[in-house]
Amino acid sequence: MLIGQASINLSANILSALLGLLSVFIFTRLFSPHDYGVYLLGLAFASVVSVFLAGWFRNLIMSRHARDDGTDVRGLVVSGYLVGCLAAPAAYGLGRLIGLDPMEALAAVVLAVAIGVFELTQELVRARLMVVTAMKATLVRAGAALCLGVAAAFLGRTGILLLVTSTLAYLLAVMVQRSAWRGTVLRFDGAGLLAAARQGLPLTLSLTLLAISSVADRFIIANLVSTADAGKYMAGLDLVRQTLMMPAVSIAAAFVPLAIRIHANQGTAAVRSHLGECIELLICVTLPACLGFAVISAHIANVVLGADFRAIAAETMPIVAGAVIFQILTQQYLHTSFLLSGRSSFYLINTASIIVVNVILSYALISAYGTIGAAWARLGADLFGFVCALVLSRKAFPIPFPLRRIAPATIAALLMALLVAAVDKYLQLSDLTACLVLSGVGIASYAVLCWVLDISRARGRLKRALAFLRTKFVSITIG
């Protein structure tokens, strides 16, 4: 079930990421670094505000809606979100305070509200394991953002128009999965809202701080250097994160709801066994992706990004790819310990420490080394956050971190990266061809190592898959 759910999530996110890459390819050629920077800064601010607006209800949905026992929290979620949206004027004022002009701040706040509605809807369908519905919405959002963004370029190549089209894309995606809200009875339950607020406060604050930590360097660059340089940095940063977080989020979206259900129905030993399998799968998929991306990042930058964005991206993307490894382990795995234990305050401790380290390192390193200093600051902050979360998880739910199961995948990923780097030295090809050749070498070599080392029980799973396909083929032939 885990593999099936993760495969559907991964397929949706692969297609979404491809559309996202196409968006970056087109937008970095249609828009100047300054206007693209305006768009990305507005999007970053909107993501922080949306986390604050919607974060109160994530634990509520995951802990109660995911049980599938008849509990309906949707009316409470809707009324609570409407109350939260009353903070929109304050968010607008905050946007003005950090340097967004009036129209940029307004567009970003409206986008934040739309993102919040989309994320809550996604949480509802994922909690009920409705992965096909979530897949459709993800693809509609990505496709609409691209198409509407290109259309906006004919009206005026400004960052504000891109923010507006992004808002429309999120609303269209919500319409695709509107069945998640069908039958919802809107009711104002003061006691229920207070209970949800008390339960969600630590997680909301920690997620908001984490979102701030993930975008703080962008605003620091914009203030210390320029919006154009922030745009160049963010183009490479988002390219890395959009590509590499995709498989991790897909896997986590499958195993976290299952972990909650197993913990509720079968107990601690069963969920620890489940999580041991999950971390092995997470590592064997995401680590080689991160290392491989870092090795060929210069070629990727030259293929995907516009000419004005490439130089900074080629310098920063390998560093950011390394940081993503620790970010994935922290957010997609270790934070599950806090969810299962109900220790929501640990989210706050972990993310508060990350943002402090990130802001301190960002100001110091950007002032000293310019834009590339932001990438090193991000690596340092994510590494610190991983260590902090690992320590905290020992005091929360005893989440497994089986080094013996992880070691083969780590060795295979390192060997693959070394092989790709060695091949790259002798290639005399165009950047696009080099990307294709090196990716093929990496995938083929890692697949062989997975078979030899039997990583994540690759041999047994492949044999079962072949047997299943053979049975299907025979039944179709006979039928």
C-alpha cells in the first residue's frame, strides 16, 4: 500500500515538477531578473502568510480526519479559516514593512489566502488517501500557473501579474477537488475552535517560523544587494527545491497518514517497523537525486535558466542541493516523531532554532560573500536543524533511524555521484545532451548498485512486480 500510494504521489509530482521546470525555463526568458524577483519575493511572502492561516488545522485534519472513523472536522476547519483570514490586513502591513510596494503586498496577501484554501483541501484528500484526486489538483495548479503566466506576459511583463495568475491557478486547483468539501456544514463552534487553536498553536508557529527561515535569505539579499540578485538566486534555489523535494514529499504524503493509522490501530512496535521501512525508502530515493543534481547542476542551469540567471545559479545550486538532504530528513521524517507523540512544542523549538541560525548566518555570509553566502548559510542552518530534530526526536516518539539499513543506500549514492562526476570530466557535449547522458549514467549505475546491495529489498520487490505483471499478462491473454 505504501509503495502504491507513494507511486501515485510521485507520478503527480513528477509531472507537476516538469511543468514547474518549463515555467522556470519560460519565465526566466520572458521576465527580467528584477520582475522575476518581485514575483518570487511576493510568492515567498504569500507562502509564509498561508502557512500561518492554514497551519492551525493540519494536526486536526491529520489526527482526526485521517482515522476515517466518521469524524467530520471540515465545518470546524472552514469556520476557523474564515476567522484566520481576518488577519489579512495585518499581513498586508507586514508586507509593506519588509519592502513590498502596495500592489505587490496586496497581490501577495490574496495569493496567500488562495494557497491556504488549496493546502487545506489537499490535506483533507490526502488524509483520506484520495491520492488520485490530489494528483489531479496538483497537475491543474502547475499547468494553469504556466499557461496563465505566459498569457500574462502578453499583457505586461511584471511580477505583479505573475502573482495574480498564480492566485487564479490555485483557485482552479481547488475547484478540481471540491468534492473534499461536499456536504460540509458550516458552523461556528467557539469551544472547538479554541481547542483546535490550543492544539495547533505550537505547530502553526513552528511551521510559520520554518517558512520564514526558508525565505529569509531572499529578503536579506534583496535588502543587502538588490531585488535583481535576489531573483537570480531564487531562480536557482527554487529549481533545486522544486526538483529534489518532489520525491520526498510524495513518499511522506503516503507514509505519514499510514503511520498515524498504524499507530492508532496496531501500536508502537508496528509503527516503528513501518517507519524503518519508510526512512530506508526515503533515503534510497532522495539521496542519489540530491547528489546527482549537485554534480550536474551547472549543465542544468545552462539548460533551464535564462542567460541572466545562470552564473549565480551554477555557483549556488550544488550547495543548496546538499542542504536539501538535511531539510528532507528533518521535515519529512524526523518531524513525524513530534506528530505521533503529540509534542507539538518540539516543532516550535526545532524551527525557532533553525530560523535564528539561518538569519545570523545569512546576514554574516551575505555581507561578506554576496549572494553565494546565502547558499552556505542555508546549508549550515539545515544541518543544524537536522541535528536539533534528531536530538528532540529521542525525547518524543522513539522514531527509528536504522543506520545499517541506510548505509547501503548512502554508499551506492556516493559511488554513483563519483562515477557521474568522473564521466562529466571527459564529456565534450552540449549542456542538454550532457544532462541526458549523465542522468542516464547515474540512473543505470545506481539501479545496478541497488540490485547488488539489495537496497530497500529491491530484488524481492522487482520479482514480485514481474510476477504480478506476468499474471496480468496471462489473464489478459486468456481473457
